[in-house]
Amino acid sequence: MMQQVRVRFAPSPTGYLHVGGARTALFNWLWARHTNGKFLLRIEDTDQLRSTPEAVEAILVGMKWLQMEPDEPVLFQMTRHQEHIDLCYELLERGAAYADFSDPEIENQKREAMTKAKLQYKFDGSMYRSIPISEQKKRMENEPGNFAIRLKIPEGKTQWNDIVHGSIEINHAELDDFVILRRDGTPVYNLAVVSDDHFQQINLVLRGDDHISNTPKQILIYQAMNWEVPKFGHLPMILGTDKVKLSKRHGATAVGDYQKLGILPEAMINFLALLGWAPGDDTEVMSIDELINRFSLERINAKAAVFDLQKLYWLNGQHISRTPTKQLIDKCGGIDQIKETTGTSELTVEQITKSLELWKTRVKTLDELISYAQIIWKDPLTYDQEGLKKQFQDPKAINRCLALANAFEKLETFTHESTEAVLRKLAEEESQASGETIPAGRYIHPCRLMLTGLTVGPGLFDLVVAIGKEAVVRRLRKAQQLT
RNA sequence: GACCCCAUCGUCUAGUGGUUAGGACUCGAGGUUUUCGACCUCGCAACCGGGGUUCGAAUCCCCGUGGGGUCGCCA
């Protein structure tokens, strides 16, 4: 019987939920869901200076938007502050750590000097490492606040089988006896992480590549405590188009930005999942359930991936077309929200639904969907200049629009069929009267332009019905002003 | 600089010793005579370089090169 998977996402609340962080969270979440395990959220707020409640909120909101809710209460790292401190002393008690009374100022100077001289700085703890514990404790009592605690790095090397990279081996000669408890009595990140991961019984740590160098240090703490070492997997970075780690200057990096841009959470998830993972066949557009089903650790890529906005938009368009219109309305904030932002309080739910229905297969974002749907509800203020030139080059186009307006006005039943019949009849009559063939397009294109101001869009007769007789007639008659 | 990680079309990727190196985004060309940024069809475009191993290498090994990450009493 395999033990239940327990994974976590552990961001520090110092900004917004970054897409890189979201991707890390997603992989953990997908794996937990896939294996029926537990996904936990831990807020690493030990940096009191940089941590803010707003950032905590932003992370929570972002996670919720992406539907990645933790299975257990959120753990704030600071609440285990005392346990972290206790762990440092326990390590000291066990002889795995020692008190360092050296002057940090002097050590800093040494380091700076050596880096300047292009030499490798390493803390030399030889004068403290082997002092008997009882003596160390005596001196600690006598000189409170004058020591830090460092982990004693043993001889040898540390090796682990990384879930994504395979075997990684670090020689201990590369490590120095790192501080676990500062002189001000506060524990350091690498120690707190181990303490909390052990406390939360995390058995798989999936995190960013940038933590590879922390891993041997953390494993050494587990080993010193005789704790079971979790599995580790290090996810590659997400890069900007210039192949440099994605950052603010590449544009939107907070998941909230994409929400504002009209991206669907399921599209964002789908996109993020495809950044560093692929199902193995040619499937690309996947629902969340499908993703959960197919996700596997073995197929995670080791190579950093470039964040390609184009593909996100394409995927978003795919998801929008597949989402039932009713749900799309909810995603836009509901009917009332839509009415308010577009100033169309008089519309019925059916009218709104119908309009979105017509546009949803040809837009890339929710914002686009609303602004195109609006064209149905409101008379156009501007007209596509190129289109105007092309469609109204023939002066007869104006008359065609007016004739169409008159014919539509007389219709009792205003449907796709009836309007199409009327239009085609007009084209035919004109053909006979003039002796040349007038294709229906000569009516259709100018008509579309007058109705929507655009040269693109859904089929004309669907549009005509959605706009409604009265508005159609009114918009068509504006062709008079084109002369 | 040291250590670690990475390397297939511009981008996301499939490929685990024998493939015309496949798909997707983008881009281009056609088609759809009701348009289009939608849809359909087609097309452009890649194994970083050099050595091995092997009958045979994108795939395995080594060396380069390039990119990235980490070197804090930050997280």
C-alpha cells in the first residue's frame, strides 16, 4: 500500500501570485488530485519586512480563481516560529549543529574581500565545530545574542533522485556550514521549510528549479534529525520571449492580470499545464478533469519554457467556444454585470445569450466577447473605413440598403428564413431589372457594414434576427448619410 | 569565477537505437461565392557543434559551445 501523496505550494507573500508560482502550484495540485492525495498551501511569511496581508490575499484570490483550493487549512509559517527555534537547539543538542561566536561584520568583510579577489569564500568553523556541547551551552548562556547556530556539514556528498532531473549529486565540499539560527534568534528559511514539511508530512516537494541548490542543505537537516526525506522534483523556469526568466518587464506576470485580460481560468490552467508537461499524444485543449486524469510526473519536462501569449489567447478562444454560454455569462460576472458595463438594462437574458452565442466561436477573450456582443445591442458609432470604401464604391449599395430597410420593415415574422428570402428576392429582382447578375453578396456586405460597422462577424441573417427589426431598419437607413 | 541544471521548427512539444523527425501556436497560400480575425485544406520551418560507441544515433558516452540557476545571519 503506497502512502497517500501529500504535496504543498509554499509561496512567500511578498507580491502577487506570479505565473511561475501558479504553474508550480498547479503541478502540485494536479498530482494531488490525480492520486487522490492532499494539496496544502503554506504561506512562508517569515520575512516580516517584506510580507504583507495584501500579498497573502492576492495569493488566496489567485488560487481560488484557478480553482486550486487547499485540502487542509492554510499554514502560516510564522505560527511555527517557536518550533523552528526548538529544532535549531535540538540539532545543536545532537551535535549536528554548533554555536558560532564569530563577528558577522568581520565575516562579511572577509567574504567581500575574497569575492573581489575572485576567490571562493567559505565560512571556517573549525574553531567552534568541535567544542563540547556543554561548553558551547555555557558560553551561549554567558553571551546571549552573540552567536548564531550553524549546521555542521559532514564529509561526503548528498545525492537524490530528482523526479524531473534524475540523479543529482552535490559534493559537501561545495557547501559551507550554513546558519540555521541567526544571532537575533530567528530561524532561517532552509530550516523552517524542513521543519514545516516534516510537520505537514509532505512526502513530495515539487518546486522551482531555483531551489536545487537548497535541496542538499535541507536533506542534511532531515538526516541529522533522522527524519524521512521526501521526494524532490524541480520544475524548470518559465521564461519571457527573450529567454530570460519571466519578469515584470515582459508584461503581465500576475495571474490576476490575466483574469483582467479576459482569460478563462480553465484556459490559464490548460496553458500553464502545457508549459513543461505534455500528455504524450497530440491532445492540447483539455478540461481540468482531463488534465487531472492525464497528468503524470514522468512526463514533466526538464527544459525551461517560454511563455507564449499567442498560444494562451488561442487556447482561451478554444475554451470560450466550448463553454456553454450560460457559464460564460457567469464568468463575465453575471447578467446584471454585463448589462451594467454595457449600459443595456433593457435587454433580456435570452437576447444576451443569443448574442454571445453568435460571437463566442470567434473571439479570443471574454472582453472581446462582450465588446463584440455589444455591437448587436447598440448602433455602431464608427464604420470600418476599408470596408466602407469597398462596399460603397458602387453608389447603388446605398439604395440597396434602403430597399432592404423597407422590405424588412414590412415583414410580419422576422426570422433567419424570412429575412434571407427577402434579401435574395431583392437581389433577384434587381438582376432582372438591370439585366446583369447581382449576387446576394452585393446586399449582404453593405448590410453587414451598416448593421455592425464591421466587415467580419457571424452569419448575416443570424445577426439580423439578433439585432431585431426596428434597429435593423434604423441602422440600414443611416446609409442615406453616406453620400 | 565555482558548483548545479538545460539544449528538436521563431514558440510549446512528440520522439527513449532503424520515422519521409509527428502535432499545435504564429506566419503564408488556397477554399468556403455570406464576410471574417471563425472554419476546412495545403505549405514554410528544427535535431547547437565536434568526436566517439554501433551495421545504424535526435536518441547512449565524452569534450566543446550557448543559455539559465545558485553561491546571504533573504525567502
